[in-house]
Amino acid sequence: MTDDFEPDWLSAPGATIAILLRKKNITVSEFAKTLKCSQDHAKALLSGRAVITGETARLLQEKLGGSADFWISREEFFRKDVARLQAKGRSEAAKLWLSELPLSDMEKYGWVKLGQSIESKVKACLQFFDVADVDTWRTKYSPVLSVVSFRTSLTYRSEPGAVLAWLRRGEMLSQKIDCKNWDLDKFKDSLNKIKTLTHIKEVKRLLPELQRICAECGVSLVVARAPKGCKASGATRFLSPDKAMILLSFRHLTDDHFWFTFFHEAAHLLLHSKNAIFIEDGSEVTEQEEAEANAFAADFLIPNDYKEKLGFKRIGKNDILRAAAKFGISRGIVVGQLQHMKLVDADKLNWMKHRFSWAEIQRATIHGKK
């Protein structure tokens, strides 16, 4: 019984050549003349960068010893070892990449169909991200990866690979939605109409109408459940100069959180660069753009001067109902906003919020079951 010996190190034929050169006191310059080649090529042979050809093998036999077959065989074994270690490196890189992705939820939500082997899992994930290999994935998504890594490194709230998988799912769903060209003024004007939808509790009525209005303005509104490791509530980016995407996760399943996130993302489209990527994951990052989007959403839903007046009184159910009627929004949004301002305790009046369920969300989306 014999064991296959596959060392994790390489010994190029050039190492043997170098030993023989030292024994015979032959310099690299003299060696190059012997092979009728440049010194650079001679050095490449010694380092293993250049291949030993049949003619080179013959000259090595003649000048240094060893048969031509020996040198050809030495070269072949070396190249096989190089290929083996490269393949091993790619395999290890692939395993590391898979460990960065939320594979369990990606399969559970129907985003990918994974096999048992590492190779099948890698293939399925490469197809999901529409890339040829892991290196291409890192290059393609490096701008997004850097944004996610920066935001999450401060609070360790989200894992970059999980966020990227969620964003990719949003891109895939967006491709299924036909939109008119992006129209900033039309989208801005549509927000008051969208505001009236906050009273709708049935998701099967709410989402299709919200998606229809957004599509008329060049915005694909998509919903994808956030996988494990992704704490994002929403994200905004332009998929092309003429098509924007708002991606929502329904993370907290309450109407106040859902609608504040939507108008926050809408603010990014209205106020900020088309080249930027905005991800709301709850981290305590205080970029100017995030502060501006928060201020826009909060003031659009309930003007600040009204909230300031409420700060001087004890707030009860009737105050919530009056504010909801006055500003044409759901009572749950009013409760959420006042809780955020600490005018209402976090454990008070939550019964006035509407809670959604993932079962009804999945049935309501126009872009697929998951």
C-alpha cells in the first residue's frame, strides 16, 4: 500500500539547476550563454517562471548532466504541483466565500437551490450573483462591500455577505418590474398620494398599489426578507440612470417602521447622488445624508412644529387619533414617531400600530413568492 504524497510546497526544476550550477561554478551569465538565451530568461528558468522545453532539456543534459527525459519529467511534475496547489487555493477561497454568505436562508427563501458538495454550492451562488468566479464577485461588488463594511464595522450589526445577498435579491426582483424613466419631480409629487396608502392594512391591496405608483415615476419598489446576518430595513440605489430601486425588508413588521423606512428611502432618491448606495441597518452611523433622510421622513409624516406642541402635554389615545386624522396617516405612524421623540414611552400605545405577517407579504408581492 502506498500513500500519495502531495506536499504544500513546490520545488521548481530551477532549484536542481541552481545546485548543479554552484557545483560546477557556472554563473548565471555563463548559463545563459550555454542555453543561447538572455539572462532574464535564464533567471526565469531558475525561478520556475519559464518552462523547460524539449530543446532546453537537451542542452541541460549536455551541459549539466541528467537525461533530457529527466528534465522534461521534472518540469511536468512541477507544473502538475503548481496546478494542484492553485486548485487547492481556489477551493479554500471558495469555502471562505461560502462562509460569508447566509446559505441557509438563501435556500430557505428560494433564492438558490444548493447541492451537497462545495462545488455545487459555489456554482449555485455564482449563478445567483451572476459572476464567473469568486474573484469577479469581489471585484464587482467591492463598491457595495466597502459601504456595507464601513457602516457595520462601527456596531457589528450586519454581515457584509448577508447584506450583499439581500441587495442582489432586490436587484433580481427589480428586473421583473417594468418602470417608466426616472422622474424626480413626478416622484416627489406622488408622495402625498402614497401617504394616503398608510391607512391600508391589507398588504394584498397596499403593496401592488405602492409598487404601481412608484413604477410610474421610475422606481422599482421591491420587498425581500432579510436573511440572517442582514439587519437592514431598507436600501436605495440607482440600477441605471433611468431606474431607481427601493428595497424594503419589512424587518419589524409594523406599519410605523415600514412607512418611515419607505419615506426615508424616498428622501435619498430626492436629495442625494445617483451614484450612492444607501443601506439602513440600524447602525449608529451619522452621515449627513442619513440625517437629512431621517429629517425629511419625520417632517413629511408629522411636521416638527406639531410634534413640539405635543411635547407640552400628556399624550393619550385621542391625541394620536387627532394627529392621524390631521395629517392623513395611520395612527401607528403617529405612535412610532412620538415614541422615537420620547414623547410616548416605548411600551405604551403599541396596540395602535398595525402588524403585518410574512405570510400575507409573500402572497401580496407582484414579483414572486419569496
